[in-house]
Amino acid sequence: MQMQLLIGAGLLLAAIVFSRVSSRLSVPALVVFLFVGILAGPEGIGKLSIDHPYVIELLATIALINILFDGGLETNWKDLRPVVGSGLLLATIGLLISAMLVAAAVRYLFDTTWLVGLLFGSIISCTDPAAVFSILRSRDLSLKAGLAPRAELESATNDPMAVFLALALIELIKTPGASLWSLVPTFFLQMGIGAAVGLIMGRIIPWTINTLDLEQQGLYPPLTLALATLTFAIASVLGGSGFLAAYIAGVVANTRRFYHKRSLVRFHSGFSWLLQIVMFLALGLLLHPSQLLPIAGLGILTSAFLIFFARPASVFGTLLFTKITAREKWMTSWLGLRGAVPIILATLTLYAGVAASDLIFNLVFFVVLLSVLVQGISLPFVARRLRVTEPLTPSQMHHAQSGALLSSDGKLTDVIVPLESPIVDRTIMSLGLGRDAIVMLIHRDGATLIPTGRTRIEPGDVLVFLAADQEMERVRLLMQS
């Protein structure tokens, strides 16, 4: 047991330390985690292997639930609203077009069946927002309005779509004679139930957090983890898409106010990264590099087909009748990086005993790796050549440690609460402060308090705000109304 803990901690530490190299090369850190796993794997220097299919499948499911819930929880609905139509089209019609094109190429190159080709195409056609935005942040790159939110929405919503198609195609492959058209009503049923459960749980989660008065603040992260998992489970039991439900629950919850919101968002972001690290390390331990060499040539060809033809064709075909410019369509195509979800889905096919699962698993790894390296490293260059960049806004340039984005003119301001102020006896959370205003401290009766969302304001309190001038004007009006 001690040796396993030593090895596990060492792998995790090595992956995190080596991730610093990835930021300098504009390569997502997950690639580094994957290579650390390969080095420690059965054909690497570590000679380690994993032979617990159920554990890997369970870990993959838990990782997907929390990655999608975290993605929803960090989604700003106001930014997404203008691009909902185009984003959802890309996540559904666009994914289908890309999957079918890739399926045709794989069937020709590897002499597989159409179902196997469609399975591979469905798995590899979903994009990864974490890979895209980690590169944009590391290179201080800001894209024109609409591009980044559209890529975020597409990446988050095409994951449940890809999961549905992959799991359905696995069943079709394992059940000879089943009809492909049977997927159509099943799709609408699963998406409908998943969306409904997500909308309901997105309201229940904040209500539960605000209603329960837990004695220990450290109990709130486990509470939200349990609620996110419950959301997935309820939707799945009812026959819906649990992954879509988890994402929508996060989006809806983020539109509402609840106690410890900032700290909970930070926790889920960190926990999501931990799950991705562990997942990529585990996947690296599953790989046999010697099996990749025979398909290296065709793997490069498949990757090139996906990056330079299938992805652009799906974007231009889906957005044909929109007002989006050709430059923005090309940039949207290049933002379609592959990441954690395709490899996780490939792992599920491996342990489901699907025909040609070894080929799918190895080829998915190959395509994801090249997609991240080619598109990831060149992303800033392509964005500038297409002239779709814009100067960073002050809020993008200044990221407060609290997790809120504050304007560069944000400053500390002391405000004394009058005796008859309408905010007396109200909680900090109920003030409805925007993202550009934080109550940092409260001076009360000679003592200094660090407030939380539940802290109630008393007459004579001195509230120390970190906020922009325009936000402070709104606060002063609130105190006098």
C-alpha cells in the first residue's frame, strides 16, 4: 500500500511540475500529464500497468460528470446568449457532419464497418474547451466578440452529444441487427429528459446550499459534489442524458446567488483539474506505444483529414446561412481542439469489448495528440493572421485572487453603513453585487472581520470594497434607497 501511494503521489507531483513546460510551448498541460503516464506505463521506465476495467470506467464517468458540471458552473450565460443558436448548431449538426466525414475516411483507410467508423467519428468530433482556453490565457490572447463564447458553448454541449452517440453505437455494434434509425427518438428523449432534470436541479442546488446551515464551511464542497452526481443519476435513471443534465445544472446554478459561491466555483475548478490529471495519467498507463507505430502513417493522415477538411467542412456547412464572416468560421474551425473526453470515451469502448476497440483507442490517442500539438501551438499565430484578435479588456488583464474579474481601475473604498440604511441586517449575498465588486473586510466595534455571503450588515459597519468607480456608485445608491 505504501509503495502504491508513493508511486501515485510521485506521478501526480511530476505531472504538475512538468506542466510548467507546457505553458511555455503553448501546449495544454494535459498532454504533459499523458506523457508522464506513458513514461510510467508498461512500456516506459516505470513498467506500471492498470488491469481494473471497472475502476477505469467508474473514474471516467465521475470525471465526465464533474468536468461538465464545472464547465457549466463557470459559464457566464450573458456571454453565451448571443451565440446560443450557432453554438448549438455546431454541437449537434456540426458534430454529425464531422463524424460522418471521419467515418468515411476511417472506413476507407482501415477497412472497418460503417458502425465502427461512425463510432470513431463520434468520439473524435467533440472538442475540448479546457485545452482552448488554457492556451488563450497563457498567451494573453483575446478573440473578437462571439468567438470564445461560441467555442465554449459548442465544446460544453457537444460532449453530451458525443457521449450519447458513442454509447448508442457501442450497443448497436454489440447487438447485430439493431436499427441505426432507432437512435433518433432515443436521442430526443434523452436530451429532453436530461435538459429538464438539469433545469430543475440547477434551481434546487442553490436553494439547498442557501437553506442548509452547515456548521462547517468545508462541508459545502462535498455537498455540491453529491448534488452534481445526484443530478446525473436522476437523469440517467429516468432515461435521459445525465451528462447534459450535469452541464445544464451548472449553468443554471451559476445564474443564481448562493452562499460560498466563489469558493465553491474555485473548488470545482481545482477538482475538475485533479480528475483530468488522474484520468490522463491512468490513460497513459493503459497505452502501449509499440502498438501506435504500425498506424503512425495512417494516424497522421486521419488527423490531417480531421483538422484540415472534416472540421472546416462541418463548421462552414453548419454556419452557411448565418452572418458569421469567413474569417470567424476559419477561426472557429481552428478552435476545435480535442482533449479529455474523446480519450475517455475511447477507454469505454475498450472495456465494452467493441470490435476494433484497440484500433479506436490507439487512433483516438494519436489524433488527439496531433490535434492539440498542431492546433494548440499554432492557435495564437492563426488568430493573428486571420485578424480576429482584439486588445485585452481591463477585466481580462486583472484576475483577482478571489476568482472575480475586477477592472484595472478597481480600488479599495471604505463605506460607513448609516444607522437607517436599507442594507442594515441584510446579508452580503443579498446585496446583489456584480462581478466587479467584492466586500473584502468589515470593520466592526474595533475588530476586523473577513465576511462571507452569510455575514449580516450592522449599523456603523465600515465595509471595505474592492470595486470599480461605476460599481461603487451603484453601491452608494443602494445604501440610500
